[in-house]
Amino acid sequence: MAEDSTVHKLHVEKLIANGSNWVIYCDCMLWALRLHRLSDHLTLTMVMQTYTNIGTVNSITPEM
């Protein structure tokens, strides 16, 4: 996986304990995950081949 030279930083408001900002929080989290191409983490229950190909990084295996 090649590193992108452009780093996108996002600020997502914390979820309020009573859940009153759930819709905004959820939308921001989904947008952030899609921006960084991590939305597969929301829909897949198994380790993707991409992560298996990368292998162990900093003593963390793809299965972890």
C-alpha cells in the first residue's frame, strides 16, 4: 500500500451521551471512513486480501 503524500485531517464532533447528535456524528464518521477508503471495515466481517498481502505491521497481524 503506497502512502499518499496528502494528509487529510478531519474533526468529528464527539457523540453526545444522550445521542442528540447521532445523525451528524454518524454522517461525519461515514464520510471520514470513505475519504480514507476504510469503509470496507463497516461492511466486511473477514480480513480483506489487501491486508493479508501487507502482512504483519508493528507486531500486529491482519487478523488482529
